[in-house]
Amino acid sequence: MMTRTRAALHTTTALFALLLPVAALADAPSDAAAAKARAQAVVGKMTADEKVVLTVGIMPMPVIPGIKIPADAVIGAGYVPGVARLGVPALRESDASLGVAWVGGMRHDGATALPSGIAQAATWNPDVLRQGGAMIGSEARAKGFNVLLAGGANLTRDPRNGRTFEYLSEDPLLTGTLVGAAITGIQSNHIISTIKHFALNGQETARKFVDTRIGEAAARESDLLAFEIGIERGHPGSAMCSYNQVNGVHACDSDWLLNTVLKHDWHWDGFVMSDWGAVPGLSTAIHGLDQQSGSQLDPGVFLGKTLEDAAAKDKAVAKHLDEMNTRVLTAIYANGVDKYPATPGGTIDFKADGEVALEAAKQGIVLLKNDGGVLPLAASAKRIVVIGGYAARGVMSGAGSSQVQGTTGPAVSIPVGDGGPFADLMNRTYHASSPLKAIRAMAPSATVTYRDGYELADAVLQAKKADVVIVFATKWATEGLDQADLTLPEGQDALIAAVAAANPHTVVVLETGNPVTMPWLGAVPAVLEAWYPGARGGDAIASVLFGQTNPSGRLPVTFPAGTDQLPRHEIDGYATLEPNFAGDPPTPDTKVSTNYDIEGSDVGYRWFARTGAKPLFPFGYGLSYTSFASSGLKVDGLHASLTVANTGARAGADVAQVYLVSRNGTAKQRLVGFQRVELAAGASSKVDLTIDPRLLADWKDGGWTLPAGDYGFALGDDATHLGAVVNVHFAARHWKD
Ligand code: BGC
């Protein structure tokens, strides 16, 4: 029996249940086999010219030199013409990991921003991801998009990766489960979703040429398994191959990744589109690429006329081309993209969609520390000082292609680029959801003052006069750039330390996309990790601070105590290469490789378990305003059951976590099951989980191998606080995917 002390007020189930019908799900996708048969029939009617229409896309953006934007395109990341004669619709693509992307304001519209991917993952709640996906899909339809570049499923192998905020977690089960739910939500709108970036795309430095070195077993048991689970659960119509190389071959040109793993072993019948500028040549078509995206960014339009000519000369290429078309058409028909056309000019219920973003933010906020029950704040506090983080204006947003902005644009936009071609992407922006305003609304009888934290002495002076200080600390992250370390920038560590020294009632709210180290942790009683909390982030933060929401987020990544605990002390290439959003090599012969065999499949908490390093906060960790006790773990074959009880005085949600901890006496750690459970004060609930046998197995001799023996399982409050071990015997087993 394990107990935890957590305290709070209110549960959000009821509200969330009410939200479910908001994006009413349309008819289920047509039967996959029927879609494929129809696709094959249409391919049979295509002329040679028509066969290379669906295989090439462009970027329909006015900023592209010499571009003539087709009349039926919508400004966004991509456009692939249709074949009107055969009733095949054009594909209009938008980035959509966190909402319909803003593309630098070029479309002159806005969309609802969900919290960052890591924040959504911190909910450990697939329903939140499904609902978020359904919301994004409905907004995308209203703008005329029918393909969404979403489903970021790369594992967090290094928390300094600039896209950590956009991705979900460091664990294959958590990532696969959640990304599958997000894709299901998107595709419920008769829109195709991608899963991306396939695969082993773990850093932004040198992103277009870094060579990820990894053995097959390690890859299959980690990053590939996250994609495999995500594909099984979400059935994405498309997968986007990544920029990087894997073992010396470009991911979009990798016969092993695309033909063998994705299409053959996983029996997946969707189509592979390239990342923008990731296609090295015509060979990609033979090696499993079906569609060349954003072709203006590649050195040539390989999958157009060049492919048509090659197909005319070579029957094997012609067969590949038919297969490519069949796959794109199957995704279109299986999702009803043609039957339910998405047309621009639809209406968007921003109020309802904002509620979806708000709920995701509330469930994703992680209470990291709460000494002496400082939180929730009493509405009776008289003098509150709010310091820093542009909290008067909004909440931070991550940047890059996933950037979403609301209809009024960013509340704050700080240009940080050097004026180069990607200057417009290099803005630190804040969504217009002011925590200060929301705090004032929560504490109407208090005097709430604000200081931006620019002058440390002034912040200290204000802190001394207050009953409670709330310091907002932010760290911006963007696609295209990794981070040098895990410290807070711009002197914020010093600001927090000075304020905490002036007033012991200091609460820190972090808005970061990555884990950060907290040198001042011992000096403050309370810390909330609010991530980039999206369109309604300010309201979500205030709701947790004042206890209207009982925090239930759990860390989806380990927070290291320092970079010396990571498998790589620095990101490969970071120290030597000039940062470059595009990630192109400075000279054709520049080489960077990164060795993932150091940790192999022991990513994140598994690396910490293997090395014995003590993290600042472990994977799976998060406090509550109530207390829970998990008990009675039973494992019967691949079925686990346990009981979760709310032993405190407030309603709240716990996340039951079951870990494999040993095999035949050898320590081994893997998350094998989890479930978020909402419980009224004093209530308890039985949780039943099915264990995926791949999580217990090794990849060996071309398949999954389960050695015979005793497997130890334990309940975990998180990856480091584990309960009594339950041993179960398994017979030897070997199987293919
Ligand atoms: C990103 C993808 C994105 C694409 C289109 C690339 O730079 O890596 O995630 O979907 O651009 O915007």
C-alpha cells in the first residue's frame, strides 16, 4: 500500500463530459478494405500524367518566390492538386499539432491554441487528446483543410530538444496511446492526420543531416514502438518521414524504415509524405516515400515528371507508382475526405473550443511542490504581488511550424531572429490569456499588484510588502533550435531566489516547454509547471492556484537535476554549428552524428533507473490537493488490476501507474499500464489494465521475444516511488508484429 498527500477542491469530470458533444463526431471512416479496393479501381483509370499529381505537393504561401497559388488552395503548409476528372479532391494541408497553424498571420485568421504537446501529455488522459484533436479538426475543416500535419510522436530522448514542447513524452506506451487518441479525434472530422516525424528525429541541431545511429532492437523497443502503438490506435492516413538520417540513410529514403517496418511489418496501408525539404532524390519513391511535400524546398521535384519518366521506362517503378497512388487514395476514401469536403468559410465556435483548451490546460498543470499546503491560495489573501513572465498580458507559446495564434494575434511578440529568411518564425509570443487578470478575478477583495521583474530590487521591495508572491518564469522554445542547457534564461533564477529570500510565501509558476533545473527550489514552498498552457492558459493557472481545479497533471518526462545526468552531455553539433532554423549543413561535407546506442531503448526514466542518477523530479510525478492510496496490485498474465482510493477531503484525480521492475531478478523498468481516475473525497475505484506484451519483451531475431521466467511488477506513484513487487511467471514466447 502506498500513500501520497495531496490536497484541493474540485473535479472537472462533469465539465469535460459536457464538452464531449461539442465537436460532434461525424460518421465513422469507411471500411479500410473497401477504401483500398476503390483506390485501386481509380488508379486503374489514371493516365500517366495523372499518376504523378498526388505524389507532389507545394507550399501555397505568398512568401515563396515566384509562386502562383492555385485557386483552390488555402494558405498553409501544403497543397496537392486533385484529379477532378476522377473526383479526387485536392489536399489542403495545415500544421496542427496544437491547433490550426498561424503561418505568420499570412491567412489573416486565428485558431484555438491547445496547450503544448508536453502539457497535453501531462494529463495522462487520452480523452483530452481525443477531444483536442476533434476540436482542431473541426476548426481545420472550417478553414478548408483536409490534411493535418499533426501527431508528433518523437520520444524525448534529450530534454534540450527544441521541439520537446511539441511532442508528448519519453515513454512509448504513453506517447503511443496519447498520439493515437489525438489522431482519432482529428480524423473523426473526415480529415487525414499524419503521425510524425518518422523516425528517431530527436534533435533540431543539424536537423536535415544529423545521422542517428541506433541498433535495430533499441529502435524497435523505443521510438518505433511509440509510432507502432500510435498507428494501431489512431490509424493515421499518413505518416511524415523525418529530416534526419538513420544509420547513414535519410529517413525519407530508408527502405528499412518505410517499406520494411512501417508498411510490411506493421501492415499499415496509409501513405508516407515527406517532411518539408527532406527528399534527397528519386530513390525515395522506391524506398517507400509516396508523396513529396513542399517540393520547392527540395533540390528537385523528384516525384513529379522525373518519376513519370522513370515509370514509363521501368515496370518496377510503374508498379511502385501505382502503389503510391493507391495509398494516397486509400487514405482519402477511408476518411471520407471526398464525400465530406472541407470548404473554407465555415463557422468556428471559439467559445466552445476555448473550453476544450482550458480543460486540457487544467488537467496538464503539474503541482511540483506544495510545502505546508501553501496552495491552494486562500481567497482571503489581502496583498498579492504577481511578478514576471508577461503575466499581465498572457501565457507563453512555443514556436515554429506548430505556432497557433488566436483571432487577435499574439498578446506579446518579441522578435529574436537575426533578420534571416525565417525571421517571422523567430518571435517569442504570448497568447492573450492573462494570468494576472484571472488571479484578480479569483481574489476580488485582494490588492493584486504586478511587476514585470525587469528591476530585481523593485521586485524584492514589492515582495516584502505582500502576503503572497506569485512569480511567473518562462523559457521559450522553438522548432529549429535546441537549448544550451536546462536553466531559466534572463536572470529569472536570480529573480526567484531574491524574491523568495524577501518573502517565504513565494509560489513559482513555470511556463516552459522543457524541463528546467530549479536552483532556488529549496527556498520556495510551492511550484507549478504550467508548460505553454494555450489559449486559456491564464484562467487554468488561476483556477489551480486558487483550488477551483485540483491539480492532477503528472510529468510525462523526467526533470533531470542537471545535464550531466543525460546520456549526452551536449547535443551533438550544438557547440560547433551556427544555429540554423532550416537545419541545412553549412558545407556539403559537414557531418554530425548522434549515438542513441548509449542509452538504447532505456530512454528517460529508464536511463535514470539504469544509471541510478537521482532526478530533480521523476517521470510520472505530480502532487494534488488531496491524498490517494493505490493498493492491491494483482497481475494475472497480461491483466493487471488494482484499487485507487482518494483518502483526502477533496475530489481529485490520480493516475494509476504500473511498472515492470524486474525480469528474472534483474532490474528492468518499463511503464506497462496507466489510467487517470477521478475520485470524490473518500471514494475508491478498481482499475483494470491490459499489458501489451511488447512492453515486457525484447526485439530479437526479427520479432518480439519474451524469455521464460519471473516478471516483477509494482505500482508507482511515479517512476521512482514504487510499491511492493508482485512476481508473475511467463512462459517463453516469440512472435512477429
Ligand atoms: C516541420 C514539420 C511541419 C512541416 C510543414 C517542417 O519544418 O518539421 O513538422 O509539418 O515543416 O510546415
